[in-house]
Amino acid sequence: MVEVLLFIGVGVAVFVGFNIGGSSTGVAFGPAVGSGLVSKLFAAGLMTTFALIGAWTAGREVIETMGGQIVPRSQFTLAASVAVLFFVGIALLISNTFGVPASTSMTAVGAIAGLGVASGTLNEAVMLEIVSWWIVAPVLAFWICAVVGRYLYPYLDARLKLNRSPGPLITLDRSGSIPWIRRGPNTSNRELGSVCLVIIIACYMAYSAGASNAANAVAPLVGNGSVSMNIGIILATGAIGFGAFTIARRTLDTVGNDLTELPILAALVVETVSASVIAILSILGIPASLAVSATMCIVGLGWGRATRTVTIGDAIGGEKPEMSVNALTAETDTSVPDVGEESSQELTNQTLFDPGTTGRVIFFWLLTPSVSAAASYALFSFMPL
């Protein structure tokens, strides 16, 4: 019976990691693939590699938190571990059905908290710290990107035109005795540097995804000692890599095509800030949602971009910017108007931030952890496992 439960637990863990790999690869490498900078196969390889690095380093702290600090390790019987992972898998299924990216970290913590409340072993101090960061991190991400959007984005857009030139980016020079890699015939130094920047930041986001999400797949199994920390990390990242090489091809198409309407520069700002927030929280051992932080970065960057039409003094006096956060798609030239001098007509009206869609996404982010915690509490209250 123990062997059967362990087999089921590993299977559910692989399912969770598989789905994480499918969604996270699209988020991390969508801009690079959508812009033709890297292939889907190369993106999957980079995703797997840097997710492993993230899980092997900062990810250990998150696994320790979820596997033995929210509730004691003794509560993670094999049956309880399988149940917790099952709730995470159900949350992924629900979110995929409705087309909304669920926060696997929040859902997993919710399931573990439900176990802790039902058994009377919840570490309230640790749980309060985690929930506090869930509130602070998205707000912090919003305001960082709002400041960038208001004061820095137009200048970055004017100086860093991240556009592809026709022809190959690099070529292999075979004229000498040793083949040498050179820039393509139409590739400028700025373009080559910007391409390297896009790929580096995508790898950084993959690192953050591995650091934060590996625990969602294996923390209960590591907590109860069914698998060791190292084996659990390899199992989780192997499943993430499996998802990256398979179902991520569809998410890369979807995210890549969607993000081509969003300037590459805006995507890079969002990825850098959200990945940094999650990486720092992972080092602190706090399980947090990369999707939530990334969405708040998009909203903050667009809102900050739109507020350039008024000065702070005008805003205090009651004048509001005429544009919504649809302003990220605006084109600027090398001459950037000062804050308050940019007119709303200079900003395009392409839809970037849909309040209705955002409300639906936030609703499901709140719903899935709540349902997970309630269902976990009910299960462990009436069927102690």
C-alpha cells in the first residue's frame, strides 16, 4: 500500500511540475520566441537548465518552508502529501479550463494551511509572514514599475530600440582555419546587445520560476522523507523540463504572439522586476506567485506610462490623466517630452490592460487558494490521513 501511495504521489508531483513547465516557459521565453530570437527547442533547454539552477539554490529554502515550517513534518504522512498535491493539480486543471493562470504557490500553501488548521498544528507566525508578503510583493512590484513607466520608460524606449533587422543575427565565418562567430550583415552592436539582454532576462525569469515553483511539486514528499531534497529537486525540474519541451510549445505560440503586441522593452521591464521580486522572496523562503507579480508589473508600468500626461502637482489639484494603462504600446522618438507635456493623443489606444479580464484573473487567484484551503480543511477534518 505504501508503494502504491508513493507511486501516486510521484505521479501527481510530475503532473504538477509538468504543468508548471508548460506555463512558466511561455511566460519566461514568450518575448524571445515571439520575436524570433530563439527557437522553441532552445527555449525549452534554457528553461530546464535555469529552472534546475534556481531550484537547486534558492528553491531549497522554499521547499524547507512548505515541507516543514507551515506545519510540522510529522503531519505530512504519505496519504496527506498525496492529498495536498492532488489539490494543487485540481487548481491547475480549473485554471486551465477557464484560461486563467493559477498561482500554484498560493494554492499549495492553502492546501497545507488547511491541513494545519484541521490538525491544530498550523504555525501561525510563519503563515502570517507568508500572507504578509503576498500582499506586499504585488504592491511593491506595481509601484516599482509605475515609477519606471512614468519617469524612465520613454527614455529607455528612445535609446533601446529593440527591433530585429533582416537577415541572420550572427553568422559563422569559415574563411580562416578556425570557424569564427560574427555579427550578421545587417546586425548592429546595439541589436546584438539587445538580443543578448532579452535572452539573459528570460533565463533569469526561468531561474526565478524554478526557485519558487519546484516546492509546489515536491515539498510534501520531501517533508515526509519519501524523497530526499536533492532527488525531489531533480524530480521537480525534470517534470518542469518535460512540460517545457512538450505543452510549452503551445503556450509559447500563445504568449509569444500576444507579447509581440506588447513592446519587447515593456516585456523586459515586467520580467526583470517580477523575477527579481520572486527571486528575493525565494531566498527568504517565501513561496510566492510569479504570475501575480508579473501582472501587477504590467498594470503598474502601463499606469505609470499613462500618468506622464499630467504632473504630480496637476494630479494633486484634481486633474487626471486622460489615458488608461493602454499606453505601453506608444511609440516615442529620440526626443522625449517632459512629464506633463506629453498629450494623450501621442499615446496609442491599443488595448493592453482590460479591467474586466484583470478582475477575472484576480478573482481566480483569490478563489483557487481559498477553495484549496477549505477543501483541505474539510478532508483532513473528517478523514484524518
